[in-house]
Amino acid sequence: FPLKECTRPGFHGYCDIQKSGWQSNDEGDVRWAQSFTVRSVSLQLWDEDGKPLPVELLLATFIHELAHTVTRPEMRRASAVDAAVLKLQPQVARTGSRADEMVPVHHSEDFYANFAALLRVAERLGIYSLSPGPNKFSRKSLMRFDSIDPAAVRAGLSMGSSKLYA
């Protein structure tokens, strides 16, 4: 799949994923794509002033987007999706007004497990390391990467480091 520059306002990265067919669990409250194809991955390269984004932000975003490429798309009943998860998906804001409506969940438990696995590999290879801390690969810790402000990174927010690309 091609890697593109992300030009979507408000997004640091984006995966264009085509889904095909859905299968449900026995209760009918979760659906997973039977198959999916990644058409492209996009990354924001520049800040609003035209300056290149820090490599640590680019690497974290790229690994985050890679996690989407290996996570099976899913949908859940709106009543079962936490409002904080829906907030991360502004394009879904118009859906989920009915409790029984099925809504896409791009940041599922499977997504965070895949994101953590990719981060561990990146760390082992010296590509990118999260800042040290307790439970740094937990879902709660990784959720901070879902909406990072580049200005905060420039101001000193620790995004991790890269031995390979420092």
C-alpha cells in the first residue's frame, strides 16, 4: 500500500481501509470485517507553520497507523461504545444517536494490543522507544497517542525517542 502525506485537517495520520462483508458475534452486538484491504496510509509531515514535525511524533504516528493496518475492523452497538472512544472518531459523530445502531470502533482492544506489539518490536530494534514508565504499553497509556498536539511536542511533551533516527 502507498504511504501518502496526510492533508485531512485535524488528523496526524489516516488509514484508508476497504472492508468487505461482516460477521457478527452470537449476541449480534459486535461485527468484524470478514476481509479488509489497506488502500493507503497517510501521515502529516508538517505543522501549521510549514515546519517538519519532530521525528518522534512521525514515528509514533506511523506505528499507530501500522496498528490499524493489522487490526480487523469492527463495529459495535452504540450503547456499548464508550463516549471517549467515539470522541476519537469525529467522522462517526453523526452516527450512534440510537443505542441499537452499529458504529465503527477504530480504537478497539485489539487495536491497542496490536499497537503495543508493534511498539515493543520497534523498541527492540532501536527504531522507537516510548518514554520509561509503569505500564507504558497499557491501553490507557497508549490512548495518549490518539490525539497528540504537535505544539505540545515542540514545547517538550515526551513522545519517546529513537536511537536509529535521532
